[in-house]
Amino acid sequence: MKKSLIPILVIVGILVVLGFWIAGMNNTMVELDQSATSQWANVESSYQRRSDLIPNIVSTAKGYAQFEQETLTQVIEARAKATSVQVDPTNISPEQLAEFQQAQSGVSSALSRLMVTVERYPELKANENFKELINELERTENRINVERNRFNGEVQSYNTYIKKFPNTVAAGFLGFDDKGYFKADEGASSAPKVDFGTSNS
């Protein structure tokens, strides 16, 4: 009778070990997923700061009667489009991130055109309030780059872990999918040129 229990105990033992193994992998995946999600919040916060600066920049530029209204309109429209694109932080898919990145690239392009146009307006360039807004924009763009790179690092750790065998089997069973990366394209990886060649006071 005792011998007949041995196969059952072996099976139970294997199931227990397997359960702990899967639970351990699940916990690691959850931790890596949460790290990436947390870093995404920092990315969004940086982009939100840029979005918040744009109305003040546009408003200041509007104060100069001859300033090209079309350029300002393009910036406003790009901002509106970017703020309408939402990413689910619990499921940052490559498709969602690509849409978000494309919209933000539109803002970067519009701001770059604005900065080129500003070069034709020495009085606007010399405006202390405008200079401070542009300096803040430059700091924000740098912060976006930092936070975006950190996000890519977190995503790489997560994606690498869930793709390793046998983790990939458990990941599929437990519902962990790949996350998207920010890709280095011209619009998303380069901050608008905001250096007017003037010294900051």
C-alpha cells in the first residue's frame, strides 16, 4: 500500500515544484511589468510638461502682430492631436506606442518650424518671458529623452525575460505580452532646436 502511494507523492511533489517555479516566474514578470509601467508614468509626465508649455509659447508669439499665424496654428493642432492619443499603461502594446510616438513627433516637428520662424523676429527672441519659456522647453525636451531612454531600458528587461525559454511558455499562459519601444526616428529622438545663440541671464 505504501508503494502505491509513491507515484502519487512523486506527482504531487512535481506539481508543487512546478507551481513554485511558475509562481516565481509570474512574480518576476509582474515586477518587471510594474517597473516599465511606472517608468511610463514618468514619460507621460514629461510629455505633459511640454504640452503645458505650448499655450504660453504660442500666446507670447501671438503678441507680435506680424508673426505667422499658420505656424502657430500648426503647433496648436499638433498639440491637440498628441493629447488625444492615450496609451493604456497596463498594456503598452507596440501599436499603441507607435501611434503615441507619431503624434508626439508631430509636435516636435511643429515646434521645430516655430523655432525657425522665431529667428526672423529679434524682438520676440529678446523677450525675457519668451526666452525663459524656450529655456524651459529645452529642459523639458532633454527630460523627455532621458525618461524615454529609461523606459526603453525597462521594457528591454521585461521583454528579454518573457522571451527566454522556458519563461516564454509561462508568459503566454499567464498573459504577459511584449511591450513596445520608442524607436529612434527623426521626430521622436531629436529635441527641437531652441538655441537662439543668445546668452541666458
